[in-house]
Amino acid sequence: MDTIFGKIIKREIPADIVYEDSDVLAFRDIDPKAPIHILIIPKKPIPTINDIEIEDAELIGKIVIAAKKIAKEMGIDQSGYRLVMNCNKDAGQTVFHLHCHLLGGRQLLWPPG
């Protein structure tokens, strides 16, 4: 399954990349919901949270570690940030390549949505 995120990974579509390692890519969301809104994706195509397998556990952990690094680099690690992963349409997932939203730079209210 080739999604817009797969095309970003292959550099077929430009993105404002803020972090990359061998397993994870992170870039600015083109429709930000907060002053800082970064999408963090695994380079391995996993459509939804429901498709994560036990062998993906380390990869999922790397997404969270990348979020921590990015938050620190962007200066929101102390003020606070939110990580969000949506699963399927009712939760708001529009791109079926697993991704984590890192949101920050303002006070985030609860409950969301």
C-alpha cells in the first residue's frame, strides 16, 4: 500500500523533515492544529494501530523516543506536549500509514475533539 507518507519516505513528495533515523521519519504537518505539529512515522508501512505486531514493539518505541527528542529540540519538553495516534476513520485517521502526532507550543485542552 503506497500512501502519501510512503511517497514522503521515498522523497517523491517534499516535506519539511525535522528528524530522521534508519527507522523513523518526522515532518511538519501541512495542516497544523497547534504551533508545533509534527507527524512521526515508521519507515515500515503499517496501516493502523490494529496492524501492529509483537515484532514491531521496538519500532513503536522508537517513535516515542523520536517524539521526546523532537520535543526537546523544539523547546516544549518542559512546558508540555501531546502525542496522539488515531486508529481508523471514526478516530480521524485519514492516511493509512501509522503515524503519531506531536502537538505543542500552546496549552492543549482536555478532552480533545
